[in-house]
Amino acid sequence: MQFVFDGHNDVLLRLWTHSKDGSDPIAEFADGTTVGHIDARRAREGGLSGGLCAIYIPSGDLVFADPDANGRYITPMAAPLDPLPSLAIANEMAAIALRLDQAGAWRLCRTVKDIRGAMADDIFAAVMHMEGCEAIGADLSALEVFYAAGLRSLGPVWSRHNVFGHGVPFAFPMSPDTGPGLTDAGFALVRECNRLGILIDLAHITEKGFWDVAKTTDQPLVASHSNAHVLTPVARNLTDKQLDAIRESRGLVGINYATAMLRADGRSDSDTPLADMIRHIDYLVNRIGIECVALGSDFDGATIPEEIGDAAGNQKLIAALKEVGYADADLAKLARENWLRILAQAWREDRA
């Protein structure tokens, strides 16, 4: 079994949502459930040893568009969110992450040493991530508070606009060059993340925003859960020019399991073969190198191939990659070591 450290999941959103209906989020994760994709039991069964766990504020007005007769779709952008309600929800999700840590259901990790220690102890290694920074606010006053609570990774925007910049819509086929990039507040956020040692994630930002971050940050460029635009031209995927910049920075792309970002037709359909995932991985490896490709499943946030199903099926992808010729050393890089290298750099650790 290749132990996996995964670049993106939405398990905190699922646990928070169910808690509003009376579920105990600690018990749901620790004891296991039949819903969603990740809990401690299924993660252990599938060798999912940890990952970046997103604090994401849902958009109540977002309705995904259906494809037209030609398979095309454009989902209207979700409206910007109010900061104060966003901060309240983010606090509630962070509290769940901390309570899971206190209960021993997972270990909230702030260093790569913490991650490796949790893996050795067979405890899920969770890293707190923020997907869209509506809860931070333009004055950045909340950033250090979240950092103290364990925040070590963030994406300035989700697929909606905020005070820091502009996100890309869910659309097919469409270029990621859909609008402006960072605002002045966004540039300040990038600089402050560099100072603190918080990873900056480019997964949902416009192409102009991507280049704004690239010219400002001192970190490798990272898109935690995105795929190759040339193979699946959804706005959320990365162009070859973006991929080349990631390679030049010795950054990383985490392969997204979302079927709409894997299939040539851009459809969200669980009847998607693992061959589509391998097609994207092969392309990324050939374009940017084995050291710059990893996994970013989007578990609990997307429709994934039914052959994987949930975290318990994660090793099916590893087995499929081995079957097509990936050696164990390269599988270790794809599964975890590339992520740990990047995190050590972003967090300014002396060594992984």
C-alpha cells in the first residue's frame, strides 16, 4: 500500500453541514458513516493518511447549469459573500477541526514533522486549509488568528469574486482567462502569507490572478486540485502556459478526481473510467515532471469515479498507475512525497 497525503478535501464542510441537523461531527468522523467520502475508517482502509482539509463557506445561490445539446454549460457565478457570516461559519468549521484533534480522531498538523508523525502513528494527518478567504477580511486581522489555530494553506478565492480577487466559473468549454486577477488586498494577502509561511493555492483563481500571484509570491506555484486544460477544457483546469510556470517554480499540481475535470466531454458522471485519471496524470508528468504532480481528490466536494467510490477505494488508482508502469519510487512521489516537499518549502522548514 502507498500511503497517500491528499491535497484537497471538503470533509469539514460535510461535518459542519450535518452538525446543523444534529449530527455529532466527532462521532461521524471517528466512528465512520455511510455518507460522503472520508472518515477515519475509510481513510485507513484506503491508505489515505492525511490531507488539506478545507474551510469552505458554501454559496446558497449556486445552481450548476446543465449541459446543452452540444455538452456546453456555463454556471453563473455565485454572488460575493458577506464577511461577518462567513467568519462565523469559518470559526465553526475551525472549531470542528480542533475538536477532532482534541478527541484524537485526527491530528491537526502544523509542520511536515507533524504529518510524518501522524502517519507513523496511524492517525489521519489533517492540515487546515481555507478555500476562498471571505472570512479573513481585507484588513487581514483574522489571518494570524486562524494561523494560530492551525491554518497553513489557503486559496485567495473560490469560484466567486471577493475582496482579494476573482474566481473562475464552472464552465465547459472555457479558458481560465475569465476576468481580472488580484486586487490590492489580494497582493497584500499573498505577501502576508509569504511572511507567515502559509501555502497559497491557485486552484480556483482566474488566469490573470494566477500570474499576479506568480509575480508576487516567493513560494513554488501550487494548484491543489486542478487538471490539464488541453485534455478537459473546463475553466478550472490549467493551460500549458500555467503548467510550464508551475514546472519552472518546482511547484505542484494535485490531480482532481472530479469527473467534470477529467472527462473529455466535461460532464459530471460517476461512470468515468480510471483511464481518464491516468490520461491526465500521464500528461502532467510528461509536461512538468514526476516531482511536480500529486493528488488532490476533492473528496466530499465533487462527483468522483464510481470505481474509486470514496476514500476506501483510493488504492485502486495507485494500483492502476502501477499497472501502466509507474515504479514504486514514483508512486511514492505522486502519493505523498511531492506534497510534503512543497509544504516544507512553503512553511519554511529546514527539511521534510
